[in-house]
Amino acid sequence: MLNNVPNVVHTSAEPMPATAGHVPLLTAVEGPVLLPDDIGYGEECRTFNLSRALTPAVVVGATHTDDVAAAVRHAGRLGMPVAVRNQGHQVVLPTAEDALLITTNRLQEISVDPGRRTVRVGAGVTWAQVLTETDKTGLAPIVGSAPHVGVIGYTLGGGLSPLLGRKLGYAADHVRWMEVVTADGAVREVTPERLPDLFWALLGGKGNFGVVTRMEFDVFPFPRFYGGGLWFRGEEMLPVLEAWRALVPELGEDTMTSFSVQRLPDVAALPQPLRGAFVLHVRLGHLGDSTTGARIAAPLRAAATPVFDTLTERPFGEIGEIHRDPVHAMPLVETGFALREFSAGTLGRLMELTGPGSGCSMKNVEVRALGGALDREPARPNSVSSRGVPYMTFAVGSGSPAQLRTMAEFARAYAGGLTPWRAPHHVINFLSPDEALSEAEVRDVYGAERYARLAALKRVYDPANMFRFNHNIKPAA
Ligand SMILES: Cc1cc2nc3c(=O)[nH]c(=O)nc-3n(C[C@H](O)[C@H](O)[C@H](O)COP(=O)(O)OP(=O)(O)OC[C@H]3O[C@@H](n4cnc5c(N)ncnc54)[C@H](O)[C@@H]3O)c2cc1C
């Protein structure tokens, strides 16, 4: 911890080392304060995407809200930008070299109130931890496909569930209360009644408006669901996707589905029929019994014979089984955007880009069907940008540096190939680094009107753009 502190008391005319400026942090915060040469610095700055390293000037491991506030005030005094990391799944702007990084994973408060049907969490809590607690009560949170991601980062970016989304909307739509440290270092309580503008901006604006240290949200009585995946041979993806395309408009709001064209690695962690295989993975989540769920899945099973089938009735805590997302950090290339339709034309182009004989290098190319309550404005207004987006696509892959370069080429070709079907807005949580680079791109994602309101609020709450290591909303001039 600031292991070269003895050197920072300078009496000579030599320039002060950069570390000297951070000495006040040692007494201001209880958690670790680490500089690039310190033991533990690399682990404290870890990210899920190993291609997006964080190397800030100093990192503060916050242990409670006051640590976050002290770190933000310290950065403010030095004119430093502040980056935030919990589980590190969405580092949009890497390195953050000149920044003070606040890590929130030690903020571990978690409490369930079954009577009020609410959960309160600290900024370090993951969905997996919440599920362990809520499963004891039969209540369900609006968790995403990967329970190992952080609750607060996910929810500030909207929070798209592969099971509850069409029924209940985004996770952000069901937030009741937040505690946030804003750029001036103040700790504020934010509700739809108290600071409604900041409440609106935080939920959808993600990390642009401060560090959310605690959050309370609603949970719902869904103890069980029917769901999982059907994997088909890649060579049979066309008839299955034709069935999927016909199925989606028929679905009620209690059912969600997506698919992923996968080129899987040959690893023991995968069940035998999937090792090293080219497959189509169709996902389904239904908030009802197995008889109805199986009836919904019947046209998919009829289109081709699955090589692996995990559709079954499950406790809600098994929601991660719908997607079976990878949990280990790895170098990644990704691209993602919204689609205004999934027509015969969209499917035809997708087949050319990813189907048999396409030479597609990307490991996973996913399309999710949205709609239902995801399109409706919530009772507690927020700035979620993707209402009315019927489909979204996300392509991601990992591999050697040479493979990553090939996948980056594919990502560009994929985005270019689907341009005619691209929708203007997008789900913030699926913005890849390359899709969040310019102000114009971020404005497109939100739309001009919503972006203008966000930029005006950014000028109020973060006029110096302290929180800029994200898909950045620039303070209005
Ligand atoms: C495998 C996988 C599957 C996913 N599936 C879904 C899904 O189904 N639905 C969905 O909506 N998203 C999904 N995501 C996206 C995911 O929700 C976001 O990447 C989320 O931010 C991850 O949480 P984290 O703790 O890793 O965030 P981090 O990477 O630690 O933080 C990401 C950013 O969030 C902001 N942030 C984080 N914590 C705070 C805080 N306390 N206060 C202010 N800002 C903060 C900051 O801008 C930070 O840069 C998925 C991601 C992965 C890797």
C-alpha cells in the first residue's frame, strides 16, 4: 500500500513523485490504496475482458460509502477523473491511466425484506449472491443472463433479463432508492420523489452521474420457471431459425427467447456433444409450467433434432442455465447493436455471415428478442435508451491474439452486413468499447432528446466530467 511512502516526504528541490499527492488518501479511507508498483495493484484492477486492462494512477478499494466519498473528494481536489469497477465486465474505455479507480467489490451489504418484496444491496454484490438469498423466499429479482455480474452496474445500464424482461420491463424500472456519491463528493439519497432528475439520469446513464453505493429494488413472486437451451447442429440452423422467427411474434409476455450461433472450444468443461462443435443454441425462458413450456418449444424441436436439450422446470435461482454464459475472465472481441426487425432478409444475411460455409471466426453470435414490457415507460421514470427495440444482437469471441484480430475483422463485417436492419437505439449494457467511442455514437444510442436531457444533467452533477470512463455523456456547454 503506497509502498514507497517513505520517499514522498521531500525537502529537496527534486520534483515531487506522483505518489506524494495521494498520501492524504491513506488516512481518509479505510480500504487499500494502491499504486502501480504495489503488490496487489494488478488484482485490484482486474477486468473480465483481459484485452481491456485498467492501469489507473491510483486505486482505492472502498470498504464503505465514506471511503467512496473520500476518494471522490480526493480526485476532485487533484482534478483527476474517476473510474469505477465492481466485477469488471464492461470496461468501455480501457486503461484509465490518469484516473483514480474506485473498486466497489468490498461493499457487501445484502438484505431481503420478504414483506415489502424488496432487496437492498451494496455496490459489490453480484446477482449470484442475491439469488442465494431470494431463493429462500420464493421471490425473484430481474437478473440478467449471467448471475456473476454486479447488480448495480447491470441495473444502471438498464438490466435486461432473459426471463422477466418481457413481463416486467428492465431491472432499472423497479428501483426504489439509491445512495450515490456525486462528483462533488456529497452522499445523496435518490428516489423518484427526492432528486427525480438524478434518479432518471442514473438509471440508464450508467456510470456517468456518480458512484452508486447502495440500491433498493423490487422482487417478484416467481419461485420457478421452465427454461434452458436447445442445441442443434450448425448445419441445421436454417430450419430452426425459420421456426424461431415464426415463433417470436406468437409469444406471450411470460416467455422470452434468444439464440446464439456458436463455434465452441474443445474443452472438458463442455458436455460431449458440444465439445469443439459448430452449433445453434436456442434459449427459452417461460414463467409457467413445463406442459405449457414444452408446447411453446415444440416447433423448435420439430424443426430439427437437438443434440443437447436442457429445457426443464427449475427453481428461479437456476436462471443462469438459460444462457450458460462463461464465467472466467478472458481476452474478448465484441460488437453489438439493435435490430429493427428479424425478417426473412435479416435471417438470410445472418446465414451468409455466420452460417455453414461462411468462414465466420466469431465464437458466439447472439440475437435476443425483446418487446413486451421492455417497450413500456415505467411508473418510476428513467433514461433507459432501448424502449421499442424489438431485437438486439451481440457477437463475442475469445482466442489467441491472431484469432482476436480475425474476430475483430469479423465484427466489422458483421456490423456492416446487418446495417440495413440496424435500429438507432441500443441497450447500454451491451455497448462494446468500439460502439461507445464518440459522442455522436453515444448520442445515437440515446436519441437526440434523451441525450440532450442527460447532457444538461451531467452539467449539473458532473460539470468537469469526472466520471468519463464509460460510454461518456459530455456535460452540455
Ligand atoms: C457474460 C455476460 C452476460 C451479460 N448478460 C447481460 C444480460 O443478460 N443483461 C444485461 O442487461 N447485461 C448483461 N451483461 C452486461 C452486464 O450487465 C454489464 O457488463 C455490467 O456492468 C456488469 O457488471 P460489473 O459489476 O461487471 O460491472 P463493471 O464492469 O465492474 O462496471 C461497468 C461499468 O458500470 C458502471 N458501474 C459499475 N458499478 C457502478 C456503481 N456502483 N456506480 C456507478 N457506476 C457503476 C461504471 O461505468 C463501470 O465502468 C452481461 C455481461 C457479460 C460479461
